[in-house]
Amino acid sequence: MTNTLVLDEESAEWIRELRPGGSAREDAVARLHSLLLRTARGEALRRRATVPPRALDELDHLCVEAASDALMAILAKLESYRGAARFTTWACKFAILETSSRLRRLAWRSRKVELDESIWDRLPDAAPPALQAIEQRQLFAALRRAIDEQLTERQRFIFQSVTMDEVPTDVLAERLGTTRGAIYKTLHDARAKLRRALEDSGHGDGGVVR
């Protein structure tokens, strides 16, 4: 932390007590874990509808794991806290992120990730946000042609999985035995090809592949 850092009293107390070597550290860590666990449980309750019924019994264990991992991340990054928000607000974001990631993985655990050509028939009526910009049928058709003709099989699979089926990238990376970075790189290359193809055919991409 820099000498110019000015924190509110509560946040400063959290930072002081959580630093290694302090006599109050053990109690502060326990209190922080309790806060993170409450946050994780609140996030799980908010997103409960996304969890398959057979997996509901796993939610509390998931929240405990999320809170524990969030705690470890916070302690490792304690010195990066700069006071832009209250410490508790900053810390709770770690729990929300960890919980959300686990819930996405849980929701997709027993679902297949595969190319589904019927998705093109469903898109005009129920497009996810990334594809809502497709309003003209000519652009829609041009995009489908570009996907079929310009992308490799792997690029097509990843683009359609992430953009159309909204498969979480961490889930997709696990299923394909690769990393999130590799997924992002393939997705970036696929989008670049699609933008060029749409431009060459006289269409703007409408923000679809940005």
C-alpha cells in the first residue's frame, strides 16, 4: 500500500487486523470468512433457479468452498486494495465471483456441449443478448454462411457454444481439455474471420461478432 492511501475507519481496521503477524488476525480472518459465506449463500439463493434440482443439495457445500477460495484470494491480494470502495464491498466481490463461477459449472455439469444446428431455427424468436442485434434476414443468412464456410470445425464449435448456447468459457475449456486463454484466442480468431467475411459480402456485423 502507498503512503497516500486514505481509507475509511472500518476499512483501515480490516486491513490492519488482516495483516500477518497481528494479534487480531485469526479473529479477523474468521469474521471475514463468515461475511464471505453469507455473501456466497445470498448469491446462490439469487441464482437458485439456474441450478438443476438434483444438484440443490450441493449448494451449501459449494458456498463454503467459494467463501474459502475467496478468502484465500483476498489475503493474497490484500496489499492491492486501494480503497476505491469499502473493504467489505471489495471483498464480497470475490465471493460473488467465486460463487457465480461454481454455479455456472454446476449448471452445465450434466449437460452436453455440442453443435446443435436447430439453434438457427430458434434464434429469431429467442436470441441471447450477443445476437439480439441480428434484425435483417440477409445479415442473419450471411453470418450463418460465414460460420459454415470460414471457420474451422473447432472455431465453429467454440463460437457457437459461447455466443449462441452461452456455455461458460471455463466449462467449455474443461470439456475440451484446454485453457480459458486458448478458448478466448480461438474465439478472437473466429470473430476476426467473421467480421472480414461479413464486410467482404457487403454487410456490417451489427456488433454481433465484436
